[in-house]
Amino acid sequence: MKHALLISEIEEADCLINALNELRNRSYIISEAVKFENGLNFLSIRNNINKFDLIVINASARRLEALEFCKYLSNFKLEKIKILVFLPNASLHEASKFGFFGAFTEDESSIEKFILNLEKEKDTKNKTKNLLCISSLTNSLDSSSVFLSLAKLLGLKDQKTLLSETSLYQTIRQLLNIQDFKTLLESSIMQYSMFDINWLKTYLEPTKLGENSLYLSLFKNPSFKLIPTLDQIKLDNALNLAIEKFDHCLIDIANDFSSEINIQLLKRTKYLFIVLENRPNIHEDYKRLKSFLENEYKLLCFSIISSSNAQIKKYREVTKQEWLEKLEDEPLLVSDLDFNLALFLKNRKSKFNSAEVLANEMLHKMNLDFGTEKRIENKWFSLTQR
């Protein structure tokens, strides 16, 4: 028998009621609805929080309170407790705020699906070595700089690479100056569509990085929301084809860990690099996030710290053991990411390009040695063959 705590101050919507009933069918005992303030007081009592396997928060009319509640919960190490937030009509940006604190956000169309999948075992068989995600706890330009640096290096190493992103403002696409493009998830599906390589080609665009790198646009509208089943079919098929045909699939997920698209990516990727902001207490935020992501998705998290040359020199004096005690991870260090990105976009190169050094270190973290590792053969194709 499992227990769920329900935090709600208004009458539940029908879809939430149905989801709660499904939980009861799955042998969950659900508490009576508790108000946010009462919930905080109750959980503050020693060991009360350990009585629950799931915390369900109805954020329909109390979004700020719900976010504060999730922030409070993040102070506990809830590796075995899932936090589910019912957040109807939320934007990707709004949902990502909850994801930062380890909560899953679901709306009217997805909450019942979440419940149905709740008891499924975490499957590690679908982990894909050549699917790599990059994220950031700072501004999106930092993750974009890391993304483009790694993409450029992979191209130079003759690695066929698919580039994509799920960030709201499509920073990578803009930096690569890709103007005319079709979007995979906003396109309609013709009846009896064949999800083959010719289908995928219609959404791929060349980039200034050269013939080894192609860009896949998933969506254009910042308010885009995944349509269950329909978009899932397109996303799954596109990923399966890309993983088969490319040496590497490189995806920038910005700072969003709770959108339906990114959840699907996190379930499949083996490696996630996270760019950290250079500020006090960032190590506490990162440790919570790392613990959640590695436990939930069975992936490997690696941290990257970007700062000034002077600060990076100080960081390099920190020993590995000291990093492990503070961050539970030895971060990769890089200076002047913005400067190197500017040079990259102008097709110029500094005497010592720290971004290129970083990209090589990222490959080393993933144990990729292109001198010995066999590259995917006979699976490449040309856009001119459309």
C-alpha cells in the first residue's frame, strides 16, 4: 500500500479527480485535500514527509503558492518521493520553474497518462549513447555557446551530427541564421504517412558548421505544447531515425526539466551536461538537481562552470576531492564563453580557444576516442537527395 498527500485549496477538475481515482485503483491511499499552509506545517513535523510516496499539488488557482511549496520540498532529499503538480494551461517557461525543484508538471491532457506510467519500471534499455543533451542553470547563451563549440568540434572530427533544441527562443537556430525551415512537431501528418528517412529529410536544414552538421527544428511557436499521441509518434520516429543515421544527436534543452518533450529526451539520453551559474550556493542547487535527474532518468550528469579568466584560475587550484565534497562532481571549467562564441560566429579563432578545449574535455568525459571508436558506417545521407 502506498500513500499520496494531496495539496489543494479549490475543487478539483474532472481530469484531476479521474487521475486520483486511478491512483486509488493502484492501491494508493490519498489524504484529504490539505491547504498549502497546513501542508507546510504538517510536513515540518519530523519524519512526516517520509510517510508519503507521492505528493500531488493542485496549482490551478494557486501557482505562486505551489511554486513556493515545491521550493520548500526541495530542501528535503526526496529521491523516492515523486512530486506531481497539476498546472493547466501552463507555458513551457512556467512549467520549467517547477522542474527546477524536481517536480513533474502535467495539464488536463497529460495527467492521466502520467498516472498510468507511474508504476512502470524505469527502463535503462533505451539509453542512447549518441544522444547528448546540454542544459544550463544560467542564461541560455551559455548553453548555446557550449552546444556550438561541441558541434563544431564533432564536425571537424568528421562526425555526422544532428543539431536540435527545445528552448523557447530557438537560440541555436538564430545563431546559425537558419531562416526558412519546416518544423517537425507543428506539421500535419498525412494519412498513412511513411516515417522513413525521406520523411525526416524534409525537416533538416544545412548549417554554417559544414556538411557534417544538420539542424532539425522541432517547433517555432514559443507557446507550443505537445499533443499527446500525435506528436509523440512524430518525436519518437524522428529520434529513432536520427539515432540510427547520425553519429551524434546534440540537443539543447535550456533550463527546462519538466516539459513533455524534454522528459522524453531525458528518458533516452545517457549524458547530460549542465552549465552552472557562477554564484553563491549554486552547488546546493546543482546537487539537488543532479540527484533528482540521475535517480529519475538513470543518466550521467556533468557540470560546467563558466566564468572570467581570473576566477577560472582560482577554480583550477581546487582539488578533485574538494570539488567532490562541495559539488559531488568535478566540473569542467571554461572562461569567456561569450567571447569565444563571438569569434566563432565571425569565423575567427583566438590564439587559445577555451571553448574548443572544453569541447574536447566533454568528449573525454563521455569516453569518446574517435581514433579507436568505430563510427556509424553507411548510414549517412545527403540533403541533395531529397
